[in-house]
Amino acid sequence: MNRRKIDRREFLKLGALAAVAGFSPVPAFGAINRIALPVRSLSLYNTHTEEALDADYCVRGRYCPEALEDINHILRDHRTGEVASIDPGVLDFLHAISRKLGSRGPFHIISGYRSPATNAILHARSRNVATNSLHVQGKAVDIRLPDAHLRSLRRAALDLSRGGVGYYPKADFVHVDVGRVRFW
């Protein structure tokens, strides 16, 4: 067993921290943290349906069901009209990208959720569409930001290391997902 020796100064520091923690009103600290959490919001524009949405989707550390429903609707499969739940991690990824870039514009949505039927059709047309796409699971979105260069959008997504990042300059979009961290 590898034990670390603690000198007198470290011991006193740990004791002081334990004493302060013992006297602190922990529930009060929890309430302060919830109040101090920023509101997470997104601005979205669906390029196929021309619908726009500004939504505060997470307030005081809690996802807002009504906002999530609105987001699910705008990110629906525009070919079939099928709506599915979008993983909140995708929304957090988009929010983080927007903050990193200092973007004020809406994300232009090229593709959000895809039904299995739509994905199969797209896969038959292009080798760039995965058979088991995370779009089908509501864990991916294809985007562009009008006030950011596509390379900058890609770089911001890569720097965050939150999931997959695909770069499609000819089609003018970046794919982001909350699968394992990878890029192409």
C-alpha cells in the first residue's frame, strides 16, 4: 500500500477545510449554484422549412421540457415530418460552439433528426451517410453559422472534444454529434 505522508502544514489546512465545511449550510450553497448557473439558449433556423426558433432550453441547470419540444420540432425529419427527441448533449455542444465563437447568429440546420427510412434513402445515394447514423438516434446535427467561416466552426467543434466532427466544405456544413470523439 502506497501512503502519502502529510506534513503539519497540510494537516492543518485539511483540518481548517473540514471545519469550514462542517459549519457551512450545504443546501444554501446548492441553491446559490443553481441561481448562478447561466441560462443556456440556442437560436436555430431550419434551412428546409424556413422555421426559426430562439429558445432558453436550460435554466438554472434544468432542461425546460417546453423548449425541448420546440427544438425537437424544428430539428424534425423535414422529409417525413417525424419528430424525435434530440439528445440534450447535442444542444449543449451547439451552445458551447456558439459561445466559443462568440456567434450571435442562428445555427442553420441542414439536418437534425432523420427517420430510419430517410437515412436509408440518403445512404443509398451517398457513401457519406452512415448506415447507423447518429442522426437516427437524435444525437447528431449538420450545421453552418452565417457569421462564422466553416473552418472556424469546425475548429471550435474540434477544440471542444465533445463528440464527432465531420467537415463538408463542398456541401457547406459541419456535422457534430455526441458519439465518441473522432473527426473526418
